[in-house]
Amino acid sequence: MTKYTVRRVCMAFVTLLLVASITFFLMNAIPGNPWLSEKTPSEATIQALNAKYGLDQPKYIQLGKYLKNLAQGDFGTSIKMQKNRPVLSIIKEMFPVSAKVGSIALLWAVLVGVPLGCLAAFKRGTWGDSFLRVLCTIGISMPGFVVATLLLHTFCGGIEGLKVFPALFDGTPASYVLPCAALGFYPMCYLSRQTRTSMLDAINQEYIKTARAKGLKNNKIIFKHALRNALIPVITYLGPQIAFTLCGGLVVETVFSIPGLGRYFVQAIQNRDYPLIMGTTIFLAAFIIVMNLIVDLCYKLVDPRINLVKGGN
């Protein structure tokens, strides 16, 4: 296990290096610069600003300096959104808001999605199974901004008599309901579908037939025997999904005006705030890598037969 963890950590550093390099060159390939706005400064002012922030140097030198600072824990400073403020400080301020909304969204998605998937598998072929499959198909195919907009229109004044939640996020408990519902709807549908498929495969195994032959109750068969093996694909999906959700639903945060990391990331791209774009991208990539490592280690807890060192065989 230790050897496997060390190898994965080394691969993580290589992955982050590639993510940082690719993001840097793609970011600089976009036409425009941070200083373009409605009141574009003079050419002399633009040159002075480029020199101040090192944007007049060759790209490979800029990247080398950034990677050197990144190795020391320095994500750079914002050059447009919050001038001269450390990017790491901005992330620390914005991330808790996104993490809270994302945690609630994932919590209800898991608590609802997994049991529904188990129930659909056990009641295969019934009207309840059919209804769940239709609902999950709609939820997976429907874009996040559509779900968020429908909830906003329905429960924030669009339909008379149903204005029960605030349209703008203000930090109150009521303002969390619609964003968390919109952000968790897709994971809930996907988890239900994934769990149903895995459970159908598990309940057809020989050990389940043996458990039934011994007279075990259905609840015990489903939640103690079948579900444990069916959770492996679910855990695989949850790893990166946790990272994406906790770092902020870009669309959901924008629709509900949530002052989180996701919305700020979109604004940073629009304003060409290069250090902030790099910092948030690397932060998200690191989070995904960590969650994938945790997922792989969880495999061993769910199924002790899995050998991580030999590739899971």
C-alpha cells in the first residue's frame, strides 16, 4: 500500500506539471490581454503594465518563473480582479462557500440516489423502476443551467403563490435550498442509474442466490451483501464528482449569484486574470487527483480482495 501511494503521489506531481503547462499556453493563446476594457489604456500604459507583471517576457520564461514560485507554494497575485492580492488568499476566501453548497448537494444526492438505485434494481420491471429510469434519463441529459433556471423561475416568483425561496444567494438557510437542489440533481440521477446497474449485476451472482436459499431477509441481502460489491463503480464516479462539486458548480453559482470559487473562476476567464485562472485550475486539478487517490484506497476497504499494487487484479 505504501509503495502504491508513493507512486501515485509522484504521478500526481507530473500531472500537475502538465496541467499547469497546458493551461498556461492555452490561456495565452486566447486573443486579447487583461488590460482591454471599455476604456482601453494607451500603448505606453499597456507596455508598462506588461513589464510590471512580467507579461513582456518570453512565454517559456514566464512559465518557468510561475512553476518555480508554485513549487514554493506561491500561486501568484491577481492582476485584474483584485489587484495585487495573493491568489491563494482569494481561493481560501471563495472555496468555503462553494464547498458548503457542494457538500449539501452531494449529501442529498448520495442519500437519495443510492437507495433509489437499490430499490429500482430490486423492483426491476415495475412501474417504479420505469419511472426512475425516465427521471434519471431526463436528469442526466438536462443541462445544469436549465435545472437551475427552472427552479429559479418556479420557486422565486415566476409562478404566483410559489415564491418561497430568495432569488439571490444571501447566506441564509433558505438561500441554500435551490442551489443545492440544482447542483445535486445530476449526481443524484447518475448515482441512481449507476447503483441500479451495479445492483442488478450483484443480485444475480451465486452468493446472493445462496443467501436467499438460506432464508435471509431481503433487506439484509441488499444492504449487507449486494450493495457492498455494487458500490465500487459508485465510488469511482464519486471521486472526481466530489472535487468538481465542492469547487463550485460554475453554472449554478452564476445563476444564483453565489460568491463562490466557481463563479469567480468564470469571471477570471472573462477578465483575463492569468494568475487567478492558473491558480484555480491547478487547485481544482490537485483536488481531483487527491480524490482519485482516496477513491483507489477506498476500493481496498470495500473489497479486501482488490490488490492495488498489481493494478487491482
